[in-house]
Amino acid sequence: MPAKYSIHVEEAAANVKATHNLAAEIGSSELLASFDLNVAGRNLIDTFLPQKAFNGTKFTILADPSKEAIVSFDIATKQSWTADGSDTLRGDKRVDDVAFSN
């Protein structure tokens, strides 16, 4: 597999914490080319430059925590490998989370 990823998004009322850990295969010349992480239509990743690994934590506040919030991600490498997915933070739950990994 050209890249490994782990993404965890937690909601507590209106506060959202998103952690991500992406890495291209060790020992290869592969680079991560792009990464988008969207919560309720807002991309939490500012600028993404091609790199071997990328991790961190981002925060956002939901405009209306009583509504469902779609969480989606897209990852691509320089050599055409891609991964994507989506899930929903449920508005009827005060605390909720979604996770993606390979």
C-alpha cells in the first residue's frame, strides 16, 4: 500500500477536534500529493505541499451543533493512489465521533 492513514474526528456540542496521521510507504520515493479534510463543508487543511508524512490536530466550531455534520476526506499520492470517505456527526448526539483508517 503506497500510504497509510488514520483520521479521527470528535464532536462535543459545537466543538470539533480532528486528528490526522498520514504517511507514504517507508523506503519508497512516493510522496503524499494532496489531503482535504472537510467538516460541515469547511476544509480544515490550509495549505498542503507534497511530503512524506503529515500529522496534526485541527479544531473547528459547528454553526449549528443540532444538525448533522458531514465529515469527508480525500488523499492522493504523486503516483496516482487515492483514498476517500465520508461519515456523519449526528446532531442528535451531544458527543459523537467518526474515524477512518487503512
